[in-house]
Amino acid sequence: EDKVVQSPLSLVVHEGDTVTLNCSYEVTNFRSLLWYKQEKKAPTFLFMLTSSGIEKKSGRLSSILDKKELFSILNITATQTGDSAIYLCAVERGGGADGLTFGKGTHLIIQP
Amino acid sequence: GAVVSQHPSRVICKSGTSVKIECRSLDFQATTMFWYRQFPKQSLMLMATSNEGSKATYEQGVEKDKFLINHASLTLSTLTVTSAHPEDSSFYICSAEPGQGRRQPQHFGDGTRLSIL
């Protein structure tokens, strides 16, 4: 059974801090790992990672995948209150159209 | 970018009612759409994969007679919760993957919050 474990489950930091969110996984026939940000409604896409060691960057957010250790991290630098959200990690299996297996998420709160 | 629309956003109804939720891909065609359920403080759990023109594939433990899925066109999938009971109260959310043959992430609708009284 596919498994995604995120840590920490919740995190409270001050504006301007840098945070690192963790995601470990076990999946049969790995295809990709995705990060989403969920505020009140739908998760919004952040990154899709398929290859080890290649950092993906979008503004203050970056993410990297380690396929040997079955692990990914999401970094947010110079955090702002608007970064407060639940960050979800999900894995996708290969071999066809498959739904995603999600972790429980990290609830990030940025205090002013 | 790819947009997925879900309707309604909120339903409150009595026990025993059947509720239909629509999921539309607005600017792309989706042969496959996915339905997830999210209970409070839990993660999204895949319920079923909706395939255009054929039967849906259900995850283990999801009753196919309870959660009817119809994917009649390349832009619309519907989930009907039949004879809903309070334990069916949850956040239901659909997704679709744009780009036939190209690797793109799934995009999610805004979800439907279902409350059964």
C-alpha cells in the first residue's frame, strides 16, 4: 500500500523565518511527487518532481527530491503571513492514470 | 492555466437525500477525473477514478452503489451520493489532469462541503 508521511504536522514561525517541510514516501512504481498548498478550498499546485537532485524553484519556494532515500523537502524562505496554509505532499504511481496518494499535510502558521 | 470547476460548493440536506456534485474541466479535455474525500483534519483520500465513456474504478472500501460516478463527456464528471447519511458528511473534491500524453499535474476543483443532517 502506498504511503506518504509528512512532518512536522504543524509548525508556527515568525514572519521572515525560513521553514523546511518534509515528505517521505513508499510507493509502487513511482512516477512523480507533487507539492500542493491548501488554504480554504482546493489545493493549488506548487511543484511536480520526477528526478532526483534537481531543485525546482518558484520565488521564495523551492523543492527537491531524493529518490534513493524516498524523501522530498519543501523550503520557504523569508516567510510571509500569506504563506500560512496546509502544505500537502502527494505521490503518483506510474503505469496509467492513477489518483494521488496524499500525506496528512503540514499546517504552517506564520505569525506577524 | 488549467481550470477545474466544481458545483455546488456547499450542500446541506436531510438524511436519505441523494446529492449530485459536478466537476467540469473548463479549458481542457479530461478523459480521466478523480474524486477525493477529505474528513476534518485528515488528508485527501482517493475515492474513485472516473473514466470517460466507461465505468469508474473505485478504491478499496468505497461502495460503488453508494457513490455513483458518471463521466459522460470529456469535460464533465458527476458524483452522486445516494441516500446520504450523516457519516457521509465530508469535503468532496475532484481533480483532472490536463494534457493528453503530456506530464502535467492534477488540478483541483474548489470542493463541495456536504453536510447531512
